[in-house]
Amino acid sequence: MNRLDLKQQLEICYRNYKKWKELAFSSDGIESKKAMERAFFWLEMHSAFFAVGTLEKSKNMDKEDILKLIQLKSKLVERLAEYAKTLIEDF
């Protein structure tokens, strides 16, 4: 399985953010609200991936720092899985 590099991860987050933001502004009611929530989700993911990518490039990481980084990545995966569930439920 190929791993996406940081640039690809950030691009995916930005494209999704932009898509959902545009949908939010072109819709109304509950559809607009859901689209805005998804836009904010992708904005949060963009920030989180950027932070994780910055931490990964840090040269002075001890075992505890590496463990915290793994935990952060795990939380990102959990958030993405929760997001996928909402997409399935709304489908």
C-alpha cells in the first residue's frame, strides 16, 4: 500500500474543504449546515496533517515523542473513520 506524502494529504484536505465550502454557500437549510460542518472538518484535518508532518520532520524526538506522534496519527485515523460513517449514513 502506498503512503501519501504530506503534500498529497494537504492537497486532499484542501480540495475537500473547498468543495464542501462551495456547496455550503450554494445550498440552504440542513444541507448547507451539513456541508459547512464537512468543510470545517477538512479544515481541521488540514491543520492536523500539517502539524503531524512538521513533528515528523523534527530531529530531536525521543521515544515518548514518537509515542505521542503515533497517538496523534491514530486519532486522525479515528476522525477519518467517523467522517466516513457520517457519509455512509447520509447516503
